[in-house]
Amino acid sequence: MRLKFTTKSTILLAILASLFSFAKFDHCIKTNWATPDVYVHACYSDLPALFGARNLIHHTWAYASSLNAVEYPPLTGVVMWATSLATPGGDNSYRYYFLINALLIAFLFAGSAVLLSRMKPEFWYLLPLSPAVALSLYINWDLWAVITAIASIYWFEKKSYNKSAIALGVSIATKFFPIVLLAPIFLILFRRKQVKRAIQYVGLTMGLWLAINLPFMVFNTSGWWRFFKLNGERGADFGSLWYALQLLGISVTNLNIISILTFLIGIAAFAVYFFGLDRTPTLAASAFTVVAIFTIASKVYSPQYVLWLTPLAILAMRELKDRKAFWIWQGAEVLYHFAVWEYLAKFSGTHFGLQPKAYAIASLIRIAATIYFVIAVSTRSKAPQMAEFLSSSVAG
């Protein structure tokens, strides 16, 4: 059974979810993001934090400094800088900057909901109803990349490959994570015996990415490179499998290599599963698994990453009983959302907070729930043994 909708009703539901999310951040707006309130009340946001920390409050160009450039790809940096230019000065500048960006994010969220309603009319409503999404909506600028990634999948399924590649190139130039979508795209086209088209698709995507990045690479080399430098130098960080193991007394050496190898093993397992299916799966059905593998293997998992995963999870669902797995996974994401802030509260001057081992367990529960959802939507195929192989490989 499909839930009937109109564009207006979809936008209305998205607006209501945006307002609910805004209410969650309201305490920090009123206290001007005072510490430790931002952690105790779980309303921390990078929007005002980086407005000051990256000197955007003085309208400094986002990539001007090699030591203090924004730690994001160019299009996110441009948004951060451009919205700083529109922000009034004075004592309330942090609040205004947050409000301007939050308004734009709310528009992007509504647009994402409309796209999903066209792609998955039986499950689209789960996006605005997702509690983990509402809790995380205004933490960062991720929605700018999410909507273009969804658009890329939408056009790929419509076989408008050039539009899809352009949207994906823009998405990668905004937040780097959508680059992993090239893996299922290549596999799908390869299995359809469209190798030339696959090469053209990858070429157009990465060519556009390079065209967007090139001016930054030439004129702000060190500032542009800071994003890649920080990610390369980063150790085991909050939310990751590796950080949880570290808190439990299990240290992983050569983490960059181990993280990459874990991702590659996961993708190889996905490829085995993929080619074991009777029919070529759609990109919509494959995207969640690949991005989930990426987040599990990554050295960090920020709470707003659920904004990447939730639309893809909805696209991967095929039957009504998939909703059970979806809500279990969402519950684990909500648990993690509060766990990370209460863990950080412990280090911000409060007399309470989540203990390290409890935080590690919450992180592992989230990872286990993600794997569970991958298994749930994968075992609908005619090759369940491949799904089991995939799940065991990702878990390992």
C-alpha cells in the first residue's frame, strides 16, 4: 500500500520535521552555544562553532589560511563563506549565521523529501518522520551534498546518465563521501555490458569535480589541501569502530591502511554479492550498502552522517516488513546521538557524563544496527547465501 501524497503535503511534513529539529536546537540558540550546555542539551552545531573558529565572522575567505581553512571540500566552503557575508554583525551574529544556514538547510530538506517521494512513494514519509534525522538536521552543512546525491541516483535510474554524473560531481565537490557511489554505478553499468558508458560516467563525474576544485587548487593550494591533510592525519575519532575498540583497550596500528583495507574488503564482498544476484540491482537499492561500508570503515562517524544514510536506507527498502529493520536502525542512531554528546559533556566541566566504555558500547550498537539493516534489505534477493557472505565480511 502506498501513502498518497502531493508536493504540498510532502513539503508541509518536511517543514514540520524541520521545526521540530529547530526546537531541539533552541536551547543553544538562547544560550549562544555556551559550554557545557551544547553537550548536556545535545544541541551542538558546527554552524556557529566554525563561524567563529574559522574566522568567517570577519568574512575571511574560507580557504585563505593553510592552518585555519575550513575542513570541507570547496562548495561547502563557498556556502559557509557566502552565508557569512549575509550575516549581520554585532552581538547576535552567531545566532544570525545559524538561522540563515538553518533556513537554507530546511529548504534543502524539503527538496530532498520531494525527490524521495517521487523515487520511493511507498516509504518517502520515513525521511521527515526519522527521529535521528530531526535530531541531526542542523549540525552541519551535509544536506547540500545529500540532495545532489539523491538527484544523481534519481537521474541514473531514469537513464539520464549525464545529468546523474553532473549531480554526483557537484555532490563530491560538496562533501567527499558520495564518491563511493561510483563503485555500484560502475558495477551496474559493467554488468549491463555498458563499459564505455561506465568510463564516460566516471570521466564526466571526476572531470566536473576537478573543474570545480581546480581554481582552489591553483589559487589557495594549502587551504584547499587542508581537508585532505586533516583526514590523512586523523587518528581513531569519535563514533568510529576504531575509536570504540580503542576505548575498550584494543589498539589498531597503521589505521590509515587498516581503514582503507576494511573498506576495500567490504566493497569486494559487496561485488561478490552483486554478481551473485539473478538480476542487476538498481543504484537506489545498492547505494545504502556501499555508503554504510564506508561509514563503518571510516576513522570517524559524526552524528550528522545519519543524514547521508537515511535517504539511501529508504531507497533500499522494498517491502513493508523492511520498516521494522529501519526503526531498529533509527533507534540505534538516536541512542548514539545522545551518547556522543553526553560522552563529550564529561570533558566539558560537568560533574557527570557518559563513561568511555558505555560510549564504546553505544558506538558498537549503532554499527551492529547498520549491519543488521544491510542484511535485512539484502536477503530479499534470490541469493541469500551471498547476503550472508556480505554481512559476515562487513562485520569482520
